[in-house]
Amino acid sequence: MKRIFRYLPLFLLPVFFLPLAHAQYGFDVGLGFGAMQDKAAGTGLDYGNNLASCSVGSADPTCVATSSLSGLSMSIGGNVMAWKHFGVGAEVSFQPGKQNYLELPASVGTNFQSRMTLFDANGIYQPVRTKKVAFQLVGGVGFANLRYYETGATGSAIGASNYTQYFGSNNHFQVHGGVAVQFYLTDHVFLRPQFDIHYVPNLTQYGSNLVTEETIWLGYTFGSQ
């Protein structure tokens, strides 16, 4: 819940575009649940050499493969359809929980987790729109933030305890494209399945510069849709 409030200013950004909107059109706010994916890099990190890159399967006994990007994602965002077929919007998608990124042998006592966040500012083209359904093409730019956390266990006089601490992060420019179909359950409440592709140049932490995402949005249209 704290992460949702952290991104609330972006969630409300389209509200500032309301003066552009024609009176008969409204704006959407929504919350989405889905998953994001990218394949493993096919390389590894050498925990015996300050986490330097290494080739998995080589003679290096301290080289460990990194994991793929996968798991649950959440999204928050808003769109303003300022014209009948065109609009603008902003959204953020993030992993609500951390996932394993580098699992080291138990003798090392430390592992590394990661969390991906994707920020987008988009233009929206809506070629088909009726009172019950709208087909949308979305495209824009933004950035990706990949954060890492070190996890492990420590022992003391009061017993064993687990810890998780921030280790570092990477930021990348990204280009976003998506397709969605927005179904109206009532005059204002909608359900929107959406598929997105994020092109993230130099995303060497994974095996591809393409991050794919599938999301089901539940939202509300203020004003007239």
C-alpha cells in the first residue's frame, strides 16, 4: 500500500490535462494487476570476485546464474481522452514484492533479490469507441528502475534473525507500446485487459531488452465516456 501512495502523483497527473478535454469526454483512473517477464541473461555473477560477470558452466566454481524477470505486477494510472479518438495518459507498473535474482550457496549466507518498476507517459489512439467497448493503441516513453536487495541471516545473543537491505539500482530509458480493449461494466466502471511491450536499451541484467507485461485494469471514467 505504501508503494501505491508513493506513485499517487503520477496516478493523478492526467487530471492536469482536464482543461484540454471537450465537455463530452472524460478521464479514466484505474488499478491493474498482472505479470511482467524477461528471460534470464544466460550469464552469471561471480560471488568470489565482487559479483563480476562470468560464464555459467565454465570452470569458475563461484559463478552463479541470474534469474529471469517474472511474477506479479501492479499498475496505477490515468488517461484523459481530450478528443474523440486521441488522448494522453501516464502509468506506473511495479512488482509489489521482491523476487530472487541471484541465489548463492547456503555456505555464503547471502542472496540477492530484485524489484522492477516501469514508468510511462503515453499517447492514446482509440480507433473504435462505443458506449460499451473501446479499442486502444498506446505508445510513449519513460524509464525503468531495477533495484537490488541483499538478504541473509545473522546470529546474535538474542538468536538468529533475517535481514533485507538495499544494495543498489539501475535506471534505463524505455519505449512503451501497448494494445487494450476497454469494456464498460456500467456507464462509468470499466474492465480493461492490456498487453504491453517495453523496449529497454542496455538491459544487460536480463537476456532481452524487451519486457512484456499483461494487465487487467479495473477503473472508473469521470465525466462522459
